[in-house]
Amino acid sequence: MQQNKIYRIPSLGKLGGVCVGLGQFFSIDPALIRVMFVLLSFAGFLGILVYIFLWLILPIKPARATVEIETAMWVDN
């Protein structure tokens, strides 16, 4: 049984790849997560702090796995 882990994927992300990694982990569109961070940033900079925290603690997805994700994105579209 393969265990799903949370990674950040900088090569696919806009800034640090946090939203793309979270989107992949929860199987939702990363744009929705970006909107959530923007809305939280208006609530006393909470979104910015959480994003920076996740950026620092989440490991980067290994390069081989990132290529597989990019290929799957092109095949699905």
C-alpha cells in the first residue's frame, strides 16, 4: 500500500509550489487553495504566515515524481 505524502512542487507552482502540492494531496484544484490563502491573508496576514510555514517545512517532490505528474497533466488534458 502506497502512502500519500504532502510535498511542494516548485516546478509546477506559481511561487513555491505549496498550493500545487496541497492540491495534489487533497485531489482538488490548486487555484482553490490559492484563493483560500488570499482570503486568509486578509484576515490578519494569517494566509501569508501559513504559506511561509508550509513553504519551509514541506519537502520538495523528487524530480522523477514531478516528471510523472507533468506527464499525467498533459495526458489528462
